[in-house]
Amino acid sequence: MTGDIASLIDGKVREMEQNLIFLKQVSIGVTMDNLKEDIIRYWGIERGIQILIETVIDIANIIISANNIEKPHTYRESILELAKLDILPREFTEELSKMVGFRNILVHDYTNVDEEIILNVLHTRLDDFIRYMEYIDRWLKENYS
């Protein structure tokens, strides 16, 4: 892996950090009752979650490409490939890959988004993205410092 690829991944991780800061800030005090009080904030939350998931996928695909592995057919398979490469633990990868399905709903079936899932991500799943960044950062340091 060249320094360019490591820099590209590092840039994606920084994007994730910025989105996480935003989502953690706007998630304070958000409940089912007030989730859609400010529709612009709600759309920002949806978009922030979508961007986080897409960045996870982007990083996975960069790693897959850098390792000369055939690109998986689905985004979910891209995430699962990171367990095969021993970058992420299998159990964590299974959980994280479920978010890809939610991303597909956000992008393609946006009129049927389950607000309970939005709240669940905001209040219990944002730390999954932090863990992901930590695994990626560790992998970069172990292999390309």
C-alpha cells in the first residue's frame, strides 16, 4: 500500500470524525416526540448517518482494492471482507454490515425510513463508527507506518 492510499483512508476517517461530531451534537435530547420538530435537523441527521455508512464502505473498498482483491458484488460483502482480512472482528463486522441495509433504505426507500432505527443509531450505534475508525487506524499503523 502506498502512502497515497494510506492518506486517502486517513482523509476518509477524518470525514467520519466530523460527521460523528455533528451527529453527537444534534442527538442530545432527541426523542421520538421531537425527532421531526425541525425537519431540516432531521434531514441532516439522516444525511449524516448515510454519509457515515458510505464512508465505512469507501474505506473498505479502498482496502480491498489496495490488496488486489476482486471487488465484492455488494456493499455488505465489502464490509464482511474486512473480517476475512483480519482488520475487523467477525462479530463486529456482522453488526456493522447491517448498517449497509439501512443505508440502502435511506438512499432508495427514503419515504419509508423507520424513525426508531434513526433514534437507535443516534443513541446506541454511533460508537460503532468510532470502533471502526480505531480498527482502521490500528491496521494502518501496524501495516503502513
